Amino acid sequence: MGLVTPRTLSGFKDRLPKEALAKTYLLNKLSAVFMNFGFVPIETPHLEYADVLVKQGSDEIQKELYRFKDHGGRDVALRFDLTVPLARFVSQYKNEVDLPFKRFAIGNVFRGERAQRGRYREFTQCDFDFIGSDSISCDAEILQVIYASFVGLGIDEFTIWLNHRSILNGICEHCGVLGQKEINIALRIIDKLDKIGKENVGAELQRDLSLSSTQVDNLLEYTSIKQQGDSQSFFQEVSFMAEWNDSLKKGLDDLKALYEVLAPLQMDRDTYRVNFSIARGLGYYTGIVYESTLNALKSIGSVCSGGRYDNLTHTFSKTKMSGVGASIGIDRLLAALEELEILHKKATSARALIVCMDKTYFGYAHTLAESFRRSKVPIEVYPEISKLKKQFSYAHTKGHEFVIVIGENEFSTKTLTLKNMTSGMQIDNISFLKALTLIQEEEEEEMKI
Amino acid sequence: MGLVTPRTLSGFKDRLPKEALAKTYLLNKLSAVFMNFGFVPIETPHLEYADVLVKQGSDEIQKELYRFKDHGGRDVALRFDLTVPLARFVSQYKNEVDLPFKRFAIGNVFRGERAQRGRYREFTQCDFDFIGSDSISCDAEILQVIYASFVGLGIDEFTIWLNHRSILNGICEHCGVLGQKEINIALRIIDKLDKIGKENVGAELQRDLSLSSTQVDNLLEYTSIKQQGDSQSFFQEVSFMAEWNDSLKKGLDDLKALYEVLAPLQMDRDTYRVNFSIARGLGYYTGIVYESTLNALKSIGSVCSGGRYDNLTHTFSKTKMSGVGASIGIDRLLAALEELEILHKKATSARALIVCMDKTYFGYAHTLAESFRRSKVPIEVYPEISKLKKQFSYAHTKGHEFVIVIGENEFSTKTLTLKNMTSGMQIDNISFLKALTLIQEEEEEEMKI
């Protein structure tokens, strides 16, 4: 019988323990933040009827869909995001789900796009949405969740950039870019401002929309406006734009209302700022939109984006369902946290490893381990009797902070020998309680996401 | 444009918040137990090359495979369990993964079997394995993890039934059932002892293996042996069987060695007992095997099963890789916990809901919410201004324990009105700190998995 070569599909990825542990800590932390705000999980299948998924998807996504016939000849596909299943879910259970409805979902989605560095065909999405209310209180809460997520992950320096689709529409209107199609083209180009710079954006605007150079200059000038100082001065500075048209007035009023709700909170004012260039999700978002960047790693782009939409369920129902939500790019965030060195960097979840010099000590070793676990110290017992050197090397590779050795003397006196793997210090024949104190004192200072 | 009917595929399932929350708490608890023992998560894709999956699968599983051609014409399939991907993983990363290797995996798997009540085509598996060591210390640790999982979930009354494949082989041999094929047929029938009873098992043994009635009686007698009292008496009682053949001697010796490691631990002795009828995973398990039942719900069968195997990676490598592991049936366990009434039964993760009588109070409401969250009280702000009756009904349906009302008086005096949704008691115009104390005092007694 021939052997099968163990391999993964191109564009698909395994996660080894170190990376999978970091991801587990990250997702646990995020879920805890969401649940603290009363967001609840829901679960939908990975596989759906293809027509449930494709109607709402863009043409590009249709091409990337993993679509096939199942055993019953049904036309099925793997989900490509968590938003379409959410729309299907709230339409299907409209009688069971009390509005307003706050849900989060963390799950894998599939897109058969051309494989390229850093892009995977199966990847994890993390979405949270507040559905069924137009209140600014929801927008304010989504922003608080983003804020609490970053702070919870140990990220101090970040910026949530805010804008409003009506502001963009109003600027376009004022500059003579009329018609939704033209506006969308303009916004898609302006969205690249941070990536390709003013000059290239200007050239593209001129080329694709045949605008005059004055029009282009105006568009660039107004969409380049960013809040620098406090919000009150900012809204005063741009108040003249509210006079231009209803769109601009509406957008600025909404942002001001948002800032009023946020004002008394203990959120660092510097972390959220208005930026008229943020466009996001053409044709989907209709109100306040946002992107978030890490100040120390601006180049990686937005790690959390979202906004308000007014018709989530249009594929499934004639009743409009509005909401506001955001999505955290888990893979991008993990990469960023690794670069910022605030990631759990070990291949084990245990702080200590117990090694035995003889197999008759296993019972004692497991009793010790049991006591450590009751005192909230994750610990494991090395299951083989082998050379100490090999066992220490195992602990070193996996990242245990301590090794506990049980030899003849330790076994007979019901003590243990404790070695601190960082300092190299070893203390012989101490009691369990003494060891526990030493281990607890060394409780890792470094962030454990 | 026609509307799409929102629906799921037959055999696939959505989870509404109440159920999804309970599942989230359950999986968080289990992960914490696994990590406490130094088991680390790994992640493999949902989609694999079909030949990676099918070679190891049984014929039945091949028929149930969701298999199709991807965009590049590759023959791909959705995973049907987490064991084959594990075997692929440890073969592929044999140089990166330090042995012994302890991993857990919680993930969805897919089987296109005929849809029937309580069986789904996509379901969640939860596996933990200790690979690359034959030491009895590993078997002991897997049992401790099962024990800690049940205790952690608030289940007091459970039994882990232990057996050894060599004991079953030895009994068959002694009764004159020879040849692995015959033994496997016999074991498959004996495995149904608890379900269909002695009489039916006897009839099937006679029919399928043409055994004499003495042979059948002997087989039934020996496989019906269960440990009733303490282990020492038990092993003494069955010691005569060790004389029959090497298989029986080996099986009993291994179980005795396991009990020696477990003896000094603070595990309730009644929770693990030898049972010679447990067969499990024919052709896969080769050593100690186990099943776990809930004493109050024996009828639902085993909620956690596993055992020792000697050749995990035979599809991928000529090098044998042994290990021991177990699998928790998440859906079955959730159903059991619901029946035992030890499940989180609410549609919200928040303990309290803040409602405002006017939208100018939202800033104050969110400030209060922020303070409660800092004091570890999950809380949410109702985003609309509506009738109190509607808001109380929302809190009642979702399961909030408290409603906090902010009216004109509360807003101007920076106080709040607190209503206990269980007792109905309402206290007007109290301070944040007073409310916090009252909420903390009422910290739910009921188990929150």
C-alpha cells in the first residue's frame, strides 16, 4: 500500500501550537469583550445553499466561491463571509430574535482567490453587529467595543478614523461629481489616498471621471481634512461645509451627536478622530464609517473597520433592516501583535514541567500536578523516563518557565526540586507550598493575549 | 428582483443566542481544562486534498464525504473528523513538533449521512490526544482530563468505564473465537450489550459466528464483568483470568499500572471503573479504552470516549506513531447538560440593561455602563427611547437580572433606579456604588457553563 504525502492545499494553512495558542488567547479576549457589552454569539453552518450566498455577493466573489453539488444534487457553497449568513439568519428567525439584536461571530470563511503572500483561501473573520436600531447609541457602542478590544489586547497606540458616507456624498456633490455611479467611482479612488498619495489619486480622478483640475483639487482638498486637535474646534472649523448641502449637514450632525455620547466616557480622546477620506464598503455602508490603524504599524492598514448600513436583508426581505457593525481582521491583527511583540510566544500553555527519574514516581508527580492546577498553575508531567538533558531541552523548546525534578530523594521526602528556566536558578528539596509561592511570584509580567 | 427564501440545508443547523452562548461557555471551560494540563490547540483547514482524507476513512465515510473539484481542478473534500487531519499534521511537521506532543482541537466536521433526528451533517468535535509516548502516565493524564472536564462543567455524577483491547482479545481467545476478523465481529456485537441486552447479543453471536451455546455463554459471562467495589478487590477477583493467556495478562497489568498512578490523586474512586464489555473503535484502538456516562442520563450513551492506539499515521508514514486520546461529543453533552439543568439558559451575556427615558441621557448611561464593566459586570444600554413596558419585556425575554432606569431625576442627580427582575424589587435614585454592591451580592448562584 502506497503512502499518501501529507500536505495542505495551496492557499490553506495549518497553525502550529505557538501560533494557534496566540490565536486562541486573542479570540478568547475578544469574545470576553463582546460579551461584556452584551453581544451574544450565534452559529450558522459553513455550508449553505449557493443561492443564499451568491445573490448578495459581488461578481468577483461569485467567481471565488467554493460551489458544488452535494449528495442530494443541491447547489451548495462554502460561506465567503459572515455578513450574508447573518442577513439570512435574522430574516429566517425574525420572530425568535428580539430587536435590537447584538451578535458576534467568529468563524472561518472561504474564497478561492489567486493564492498570494499573506492571503489565504480559508481565513478567520470576527464580526460584531448591532441590528435593528438607527439610534446613535449603537454607533457609540460599536466604537466603545473597538476601543475596549484594543485596550484589552494591550495595544495602547491606535487610532479609530471616523467618517460619514453623507459627508463624502456631500463633498462630491459640492465638487460637481453627480450621480451615484460617478460618486462611487470617485470614492473608490479617494479611498486609496493613504496608499498611493494625493498625486496619483488626482491623476486617476481626472482619467476615470474626466473632471477638471479645479474639481480634482477641490475633491482632494476636502477629503484630505482630518481632525487634528479636539473635536469642538474641529466641528467649528468645518461648520461652513454644513451649509453646502443637506448631505454634508446630515453627516456632520450625526458625527457631532456621536461625539456627544462619547464625551463623558473615559476613552482617550486622541484615539478617535474624524477623517474625510475614509470611504469603505461602497454601496453597503450608508452612515458613519470607520477604520482603525495601529500608530506604530500604519503600513499594515486597517485592522478593524465597519460602519452603519440601512438594508442588511435586501436579498431576503422587503422589510429594511438597518444596523451598525465592525469586523476585526484576525490574521492581520495577529501579524501586527507579533511585530509589536505583545503576543504569547510559547508552544505550551503550561508554566511548569514535572520530570521523574523513575516511573514509580508518576503517582507522586501527578498528585503534585493536581495540587498546582488547583492553585491555578497550568502544569504538565513529562510522561517518559529519560535523560534530564532531553527533558530540559523539551521544556526549553516549548517555553516552560519552570522544571520540577522528582528523584529518589524528592520522592522519599515528598519534596521537589525547582529550576527556574529563565534565571537558571535551582532550589533542591523544597515543599510544594514553597514551590507554589516561588512560581506565583514569578507570574509572567509579559502580556499574554 | 425576486427574493431568496432564507433557509438552511437539510441536516445543517443554526444556533440561536441562548444555545450558542451555552456552547461558548462549554467550549471555553473545556479549553481552559485542556490548557491547564498543557494541551495546546492546533488548527488545520476545513478543506483538504481528498486523498489525504479518504484513504484512512472507512467505506461508509467515503460515501458520506463532501468531495468536489476546486477552481484548480483539485480533488478536495471537507474533513469528516479531526483525527485524520491530526495524523496528516504530525506526519507533515514531524521536525517542528517535539514529541511527546499534546494537542487539542475543537472544530466542525462534515458527513453527508442520511439526515435523522439529532444527527447533523455538520457537527462539532472536541478531541485531545497525547502522541508519541507509550507511557502509562499519558493514559493516566487523559483520564484526569476527562475527570477535570466533567467536574469543571458542574457534573458530579459520572462514570468513566475502562477496558483494554487485550482483555477483549484474551477473552475471545479463551472462548475459542480465533482470528482477528472473527474477534472484531464478536466485539462489534458485544459492544451493544448495554443497548440491546444479553439475550439479543447472545443471539447475534450465535447467528454471525456460529458459536456453540457454551461459547456464547462464556463470552457473555466474561464480558459482563464490571468493577463494583474498590479496585484492589476487583483485580484480585479477576486475577485468575491473567493465567489464561498473554493477552489477558497484558491487559490486566496495564490497567493495574494505570490504577497505581491514579491511586494517590484526589479523584473520586467511584468515578472510574473497569468494565469488560467496552470495545470501541475496532481496528484503531489497541490498548486501554474508555467510555463515559452520566449517571443520571445513562440512556444517552457515552459523552466522552477514547483510548490508546499504536499507529496513528499509517497512511502517511512507515514510522509508527502511538498515542492515547479522547473525544467529547459536544452536541450530546450540550443536550445532556440542558436536561440536567446545568446550562446557561439566557439569550444575553449581560447581567443588566440600562434604559433611558430621553436620548440626551445616553452619554450618562454609557458612562455608567463603562463603570459597571470595569467592575466586571457585563451590561448593555438599550439604544432606543421607548415605552418602559417594551424595554422591560426585552430584558425579561433575554434574561437580564437587572434593569437600570435613567429618567429626568436620575440624570440630574447622577443616580439610577435599579430593578431586580427576579424579585421585582425596585430601589429608586441610588448611587452607582450602591447599585454595584447590590448587583454583586446577587451574583448568580446557578452554574454558568
